[in-house]
Amino acid sequence: MAEEPQERAERLQPRIVARLKRILDKHELAHAYLFVGPDGSGKLEVASWLALRLFCLHPQDGEPDLTCAECQRILSGNHPDIVTAAAEGRQIKVDEIRHLKAEFTKSAMEGSQKLFIIQDADKMTTGAANSLLKFIEEPGPGVYILMLTTNKSAVLPTIRSRTQVIEMQPLRRADLLDQLAALEISKGQRLVAIGLTDSVQQVQEWCADGWFAQAVTGVSQWFNSVSQGNMLAFVEVQTKLVKLATDRDKQQVLLDLITLIWRDALLVANGISDPDRLHFVNEQGQMQALAGQYSMAQLLTVSQLTLEIRHLLGQNVNFQNIVEQLTIRIVQTLRAVGAE
């Protein structure tokens, strides 16, 4: 049985919903809020719950009844006094902004309240955001604005300063894995992906064309070679990893995967086998072998080397050079252990 909107909102963000209930009870709802959190964390669900609660004709114990005419129209997406906008692609389109500005100047069609829900607020251009400032700062009585974003720093400071910022609680590991499972992403990829991001949309994009599966496999094969002090790993950088590193974003993910797999290896070497703390679970056997083959000091050194690579890409160092040099340094470190 599908969850009701308020059930999903309260499951994903119980503290936020409880906080909003107290605010509503005291009649202290601000005119503008910025909901911040990763995809899947419940931003839209909380916004939908608040819409229902604001317009419900017969709220019960602080909850919308979901049966009144107002609730039914909201649930069907047909309420005339709730205006929504969202990005299509990389930006919120100019036509959407024009529509919002036009709606801001109109009074509520029914009753005395009007609610605007702007998804992907970080995808407004600077010009678009600035054109809405006046309305956000002085929206008029009974007008409320909810802006949603995954990236608070990408929202104009002038927008942030005119809203009450509400940070969503991080998505629980189990919820995140469930959402990825529902998208039919394999268990191995799910476990690795949540070590890199808590954005369901981001993982979905990585997995869309099979790229992420190839990246995980490529990094795992490189790890198995380099962890044995085998210079075949150097060849694998050229023949596998470089071919996967087709743009800057993918290059960064590959570097993060390298850091993550060695982080797992260090945990296993410290006797940690808790599946809730590991990501490359398929490599656990190889990682356990490392613990008996190399000293903890050397594994710490290698792990530290991987932590230093992420910023190099930002300094415009060539991806291939970064991973080749890392490979050489790891092999030298591990071979030195064998010589002791």
C-alpha cells in the first residue's frame, strides 16, 4: 500500500515536519523558505505536506485530513493557488520565470493564501533569480514561497538571505539503498555509490549507460593489481581507466572511487568487516590478504597518497598523469615493504 504524503514526509524528515507543526500552531510561518538536501531526502515531500496542511479545510491533530476538497485538488495537482516551477535540463527556463512573476502579481483565486514551490532553485540563472528578489522579499500577505535545492552554495546569497533555510536530515542509509534498489541498480553498485554521494539522481545518471558499472570494475581490477605491487596496474590505467575518464566529472568520480577502495582496505586491515561501513564488499577477500602481507604503516601511507589526489584535478593536472604517478608511488611503497 502506497504511503500517504504526510507519512512519507514524516518518515524521511520527522524532525522537520515536527518543527513546521510547531511553527504553524504558533502562526509563525515565514513567507519564504529554502529547503536544502540531497535528492531523495524528502524536500518535495515536506513541501507537499506543508501545502496540504496550509490549505486543508479540516486538519486533525496537526495533519491534513486528505479527504476535503482542498486536499483532493492538491493531491491531483490541480489547485489554482499552488504554483510550481522546476528545471528542465540545466536551467529553469525563462518562460517558467515569466509565469512565476505573473503569478506573484495576482491575488489568490480562492481563499486568502497562495503557495509557490520552486524546485531546483540553484538552477535559476543570476538574472532570473534577481528578477524574483522583490517578490521573495515582499510577497504580500498570505503568500508563501518554498524554494528547494540540492546545492545551497549555488543559490544566490541575496536569495538565501531572504529565506529561512531549513537543512534536511541526511537520507538514512537503508532508505537510500531502497531507492537505488527500486531503480534496479545492482547491489554491488549501490553499496559503492553511497560511498560517493547521497544523491539518488546522481547515481541514476552515473548508471544510466552502464558507465558506473565499468568504472567500479576498472578501479577494482586496478586495485587488485596495484595492491600486489604489480606494475600491470600501470597498463590498466592506460587501457581501462583513461578510456572511462571522458570528462572532468567522470575523472573526479574515478579518483573518488580509488580513494574509497583504499579507505575500505584500511578499515579491513584494522579488523573492521561490518558491511554497513564497507563499500567494495566484493574486494574484501583481497583486502584481508593485504592485512597479512603489508604493515599497517604502509597501508596508512598508501591511503594517504590516495587522499591527496582529489585536489590535483582542480589544479589542472592531467588525469592520466595523476593516476599513473599514484600507481608508481603505491607500487614502490608496497614493494619496499616486501624488501624489509
